[in-house]
Amino acid sequence: MTLNTSVSIKYETDFGECISQVTGTDLCLQHDILLVLTYGCGILFFLLLIFSKRNIKKTEKI
């Protein structure tokens, strides 16, 4: 969605503008929100990946 918004900023706005000429929405605000969510999800993914080894108990084979 961040990539889609970036393409919309490039083709739907004038240079230096953030308001879409097609939909009338503020694309810069939408881009900033989606970028923060993307980085937040990435950090959460890596934290879960690091701590998953502690939470998974290994079973012994007989």
C-alpha cells in the first residue's frame, strides 16, 4: 500500500503538492501513516523471530 501511494503521489499530484487530483485525499499523510505501520510490523516480526526460540520448547526423541 505504501508503494501504491508513492505511485499515486508521483502521477496524481503536481510537483510539491500532496492532494490527489483524482480522489482529493492527502496522499502525504496516508503515505506517512502506512510507512510507520510498515516499519512497526517489520520490527515486531523481527522481535517475534528473535524471541520465538525462547518460547518454543524442544521435545526429546525416544
